[in-house]
Amino acid sequence: MEAKPFLKWVGGKRKLIPQLEAKFPKFVKSKEFTYVEPFLGGGAMFFYLISKYKLKKAYLNDLNDKLIDTYPFSLFNFFYSVN
């Protein structure tokens, strides 16, 4: 199941994902890894990564605390619907 951002965000990385993915280190494609996102916004890169690769842990952050407060609910709904 593909996870997608639940909102659009100014400055989002969604359209850049193909170019960024081409520059991913090899370990991203071959084993579990920890993902750190200091500027989460709409979370396009995070949702792409959890859909396609093996994340061991993810540390998500943004200066907008109200935005960050929505993520636990959204992630619960995603993982609940997958299982």
C-alpha cells in the first residue's frame, strides 16, 4: 500500500522525489535505516520512504507544532488500514 501525504504543503518535496531518490545512498535501498526529517511539512518524502523502503526508526520534526500534532493520528490510521 502506498502512503501519501494527507495535505499539500508549500515547499513540499513530492515533485522532487525522483531526482532525490537517484541520489539516495546505497544503504537506503538495501537495509533498514533511521530517517531524520527536520522540516517535515506535508511529509511527502517520509510517506514515500515508508511505502517503498525499510525504515527502522523515523524522527520527524517541524517548527509548526500544530502540524506535528496531526501526525500521530494520521500514522495510526495508515498503519491500522495496512494491517
